[in-house]
Amino acid sequence: MPRGRRARKVADLPKHIGIVGVSPEGSSICYRMVGKRASEVSNPEQRPTISLHNLPFSSYVDALRVDDWQRVADMLRQSAGTLAQAGADFCILPDNVTHHALPMASASSPIPWLNMIEIAADAIVANGCQHVGLIGTKWVVRGSTYQTLLGIRGVKLHLPSEEDAETIDRIIFDEAIYGRVRDQSLGDVTSVIEHLAEKGCEAVVLGASEAGMMLRHERMPLPIFDPLELLASAAVHHALAEASVAS
């Protein structure tokens, strides 16, 4: 019997969601988000199973520091294989920077992937935004993770200044990935977003899985697009699609 369908009839039950984790904090935030949305499904029998697998975060950081994207892709694919063996029907990646390696990872993956960056880009276009800012690690801000997909959709991406990018990068790696953000840092992030608003941005994209904990939501100078929240909703919707048709 095909892997991932041992205990269900085809199109009867929701698909099993696999989460490929990178940073421990970002992975746990994603798991909670997906779990919350799954728990909101009214019929308990239609709530999807969720599995999470991650290799050591330090292994990803080591590969990123030397631009070894093939190694990043191999690790992502390894996690996807483990999730497939656990019964997952598809997988998601809550990490922003490693999406750069997703085309390589998905090329020979045993199960399909949902692309968080594409989901976020589609949401931005659907909301009519033409100028958006981006905050995240320097790997994300200086890379093409969002630039390419937004650019081909006609959306202008505005980046923080070098000083602001350094500030956000420091807060992510010194605080957010450990699950804590100081009050001073919350104020610093708000200032960075204010600077993006001054550049004409209509909204800002949170290009880090942990970025949600870096915000003072009651004081946000711009609307927020959180790709992780969009991914969690899309994953549950995708998991339920066949089951909804069959019910």
C-alpha cells in the first residue's frame, strides 16, 4: 500500500502534514500554529495528523556560512524522507532562508512541498500591495528568497538600511531564536518598520520564523504579512482538501 495511506482510504481522511524544521524556536512556533488551526476543524475525524522532524540547527548554520546550498538541500531532503516514512503526505518548511535551497531539495523529494514564499507572495498580490518592506536575517534580506517571487509579480520590495538590517539580524540570533526578546529590542524593531514606512511601504513581510515575537502589535506602523501564519493556514487547507471533497 502506498506510503502515508496505510490507515486511511484514499480521499477519506485529511492528509498527514510533515514539518521540516530548521531552527528549534521557529519549528516549534510553526507546530503550534498548524496544531491550532487543525484543532479548529469542527469534526475531530477531519483533523490532520502533524509530524515534525529537524536536524541540528548548527548544521544548517555551518552550511549557510559557507554558502553550501547543496548541503542545505540534502538536509531538507533527509528530513522529508524521515517524514515520509512516518506517513506524511506532504511537507512544509517554516524557515525563510533555507527556501533558497527548496528547488534542489524538492527535485528528488519522496513527498511534495508547499512553498511558503510563494504563498506569501500570492497573499501580498491578492491584497493589492505594490510596495512592501522586508525584515529578517541578513541572509534573507540580502538574498533572493523574496526578491525574485515578488518581483515577477510586480511588487517592489524595499529593504532596511544596512544599520537596520544589522539590528534585526542581531535580535534574531541573540534573542529570538532562544525564545526571548527584550523590551528594548521590541522598540528597535518598531523603529525599523517605521523607517520602511517612510520609504513608502504599504506593509512589511516578516522574513524570519521567530519575527512574530519581535513585534509590539498594538504599535505597528504598517500592516504585517507573516508567511508562517499563511503557511500554517495553507497546510491545513491542503490537508483537508481531498477529505472535504469526499465527505
